[in-house]
Amino acid sequence: MRTRFYFHVSLWCALFAIFLGLSIPSIVRAVLENKIGPINPNHSTDAYLDGLTHVPNGSELFSRLVESTPRDKSIVIVVDAQSSPSKFLGMIAAYLAWPRDVQTIAVTPATFSPELDSIKNGSVSTAIFCALKPPVWAKNKTDFGSNITFVPVESLNLPQ
């Protein structure tokens, strides 16, 4: 019985030693490369926005743009229903626009114009186009990197 106990303890000690032997080089390498330490609170959203829009520190800049819109009106996010990066950008935009009221509209080329016509009302302040080009007649556009465009809803009206 005692032999079995020593065998059991020896086995677990050997497994633990193997674990440490394989882990320590990775940990030391990460410490030497300074990959361990404090990260900024927007680290993940900054990385996503940098990759998709090429805007460094995009979370803070995006939040400033959202703060410049009226608080009492909602924001419409327009995404391409057939594009995963567009939908993902829309989700990031909705996340960063919190606590504002946000509505996401997925459009296709066939539904683009009717969907834009449906958002022109007094309760919406801004349309955010994610990986989509806003209509050519839209004025006062604010580009946020290469894939996001802020457009005030009043400038979406078709010129007469």
C-alpha cells in the first residue's frame, strides 16, 4: 500500500516537473519581451478597429465622435448583410456607442435605398456606415478610417 502511495506522489511530481520545464521558457520569453503588464482598457476594440479601419487608438476617437451627436436621439448603424467584416464593424460601433440607443440595419444592394428612406425621422441623429459607402448626395460626412463613415441623418435627404 505504501509503495502505491510513493508511486502516485512520484508520478504527480514528475508530471509537475515536466509542466514547469515546458512552461518556464515561454514565461521567461514573454517577460523579456515585455508582453506581460498593464493593458489599456480598450485594448481589444482598439486592435479590431486598427485592423479594420487602420485607426490607432480608435476606441477613444470613435467615442468622441459619438459624444458629438445629440444624446436624446438614437444612432443607426448600416451594415452590409453579405459582408462579415461589415457586420463585425457594426457590432463594434454599437458596443462603443453604448449607452446610446442604437439600431442596426443590414442592407443588400436591393434594399439599400428603401432602408435609408426608412431611417429619416426625427428620433435619429446619425447614420454610421460600416464598410459601406454612403449615398453620393450625402453631405457633412465624417470618415473614420477606411471603413466607417458618420453621416448626419438630415444630410441623407435626396436633393430635390
